[in-house]
Amino acid sequence: MKSGIELIAEERQRQIEKEGWTAEHDKQHDNGELADAAMCYIMGSPDMVINIGNAYTQVEAKKAIWPWNIKWWKPSPKNRIKELAKAGALIAAEIDRLNSYP
């Protein structure tokens, strides 16, 4: 079984190689967008929220927080670990972006 840090590193690598979200691209997101996106994945998918019970409020909150077109939000409702790995990778990207400032 892979550790959390390994899963996050793999997801970040996937984001770079498959999606093209390189450090150069991430520099454009200087208003906290990467962290906001991570927060949406941390909050869980709509299906999970429905199971908790406050579906309408939670889903609408995510739509308000999600920084990009909703088509880029790709929750994994049946795989919480995958969602957390996505969140971790986005946080790592935000840390790297902040560290790249002189």
C-alpha cells in the first residue's frame, strides 16, 4: 500500500504530465486558486455530502469556491483517497508556486 505522500506525489506528476499543469502554468494562479481548488476536494464529493445530509448548502458552497470553470472539477465520489491525493497535489503546487517568488 502506498503512503499518502507517495499518492500525492503521483497525482502531482499526473497533473503535470497528463493535464499540462506545470510550474509555469501554476504561476498564473496568484489569487489562491490552487488552494481553493484543493479545499473543494478536501470537502468531499457531492455524493459524500448528500450522505452526510446538508447536500444543497455544501454543493453550492463548492460551486462558489471552485476557482475555474466547473467542467474542471472532477470529484471521485467512490474514492475518498483519490480526492485527498488531488487536494494534496494542489496544495503542493501552491507551495511550489509561492516558493518560486524571489
